[in-house]
Amino acid sequence: MVAGKHLFYSMAPTGYLTLSDGYTAEYVVRGEGEPIVLIPGLAGGIGLLRPLMDALATSHRVIALELRGEKNCLCERSFHFDRLVKDVSESMDLLRLESPGLVGVSFGGAIALDLATRLPHRVGYLAIQGANAHYERRLFDGVARKVLDRLLLPGDNPFVNQFFRILTGRRSMEGFGVDFVISQCWSTDQAVMAHRFALLEEYDVSHRLERLRMPVLMLAGEMDVVVPPSDATTMESLVPRMETRSIPEAGHFAFVTHARLLADEIRDFRRSVLAPAL
């Protein structure tokens, strides 16, 4: 598949799930062992998760859930943020996952946090990167949202590409170049990106954080301009079993640029807070 002048990486689905409203959801499974459910971000789909999936799959069975709208745009039906949360919980039911580890990045981190505050008994432990308890519009992402929402852009638009570059932080990639990030993000339709930005206006779990009784790991990119590390401090005072770990020189796309480090932090956190898996 081609996005602008770049090739993007497409992961063949492992299977399909029919949800309660008739929507067919895709998922990809990698590795063996204790299950981790992985939720992708606002753009790039499961393909952008490939570095983190590969890193986690050395020790876990990783189930990545494709977000609604990723493959069929918005032509079939509209949806709200709550529907995305329900999609994850229904998928976990259909896959017979009782209380897996739940890992969400960026927009997917918001979905994971929302689900964990609504259904804490369904989550063994929670790890999020690039998300906080509510959407706080900042100048940087505010401009990007307006451009996506109001202007019809050609694929591989230089302005949005620069936005994606800034989100990678400062350190060189772990085998995946900036072109990988840009082309993978452009695999998500512009209308879908704009719609997901708008859905964040509905997102606020700050009044439910006390319900998070499972262990929670907040992974904060040191150079994240979308969700700065200072946001974790506020959450940490409200969540009983939360731990924050900083990722040096990482931006919002730390799950790509620092995938192996994130996977190591998640594994170490799981070992430190839960009894060994049988």
C-alpha cells in the first residue's frame, strides 16, 4: 500500500470479531505467553505499533486491536469515544481475556484509561504512554487539529509531516526511520484523524481516577510536547497504585523510537507489582 511517496507497513489481521452493533473489528496477535492487549494511537493503526509489538512479543502474547474507522473511514457509520471504549471491552470478552495487561499509547492510552476506570476488574494492570486523564488542548496539537479538520490535504503534506517529526523526539530510531512514522500515520485517512481529535473533547476520566485499583504504569516521554511529563504528577497524586517512569529524549512517539525500552519497563513493572505468572 502507498501513502504519498512512501510505503507503509500493513499487518495482516490474525482474526476478526463481530461486535454488538454488527461492526467487524480486526486484531493481530504476536508472540506467546501471558496476554497483553495493545491499543493504537490516533494515527497509524496497528502498523505503527509494530516496533512495540515485536519487543513485547518476546515474552508475551500481544493482542493488538485495530480501532474502529481505521480501515473503512467514516463512510459506514459515525461513533463516539464511548463506542471505542466499548469496542475494546467487547473484544476482550470475545477473545476470552479475563484480566489481561492493558497497554495504550497516545489516543489508545486515553481509551485504555477510560476502560480501566469503568471496568477496573477487567484489567490486571495498566500501562499508558502519551495520555493523561483528560484532553488539554495545547497550541501545538490545536493547530494540527484545525489543519486536519478544515483543509483537504494531499497525502504526505509537509506541514503535517513536520508535526509527526517533532513528535518523535530527539533520539535516533531503533531500526525504524522517521519515514516509517510519517508513512504509517498517513495510512490513516485525514477525516479519521480529524474525527478522533474531535472525540478527545468528550474524554475526561479525572473524576474516576480513584477507581483505578490495579497497578498503573505511566510512561512519560521526556520531550513529549502533546502530553508533557508534568501531567503525570497530577495523576500520580490521585491514583493509589501508580508509578511513573520517564523515557529520556523520547517524544510522543516513544512507543516507536524507544520501543524496546518501553517493553522492558512494562515487563519490569509487571514483575514488580504482580505475582509471577504460572
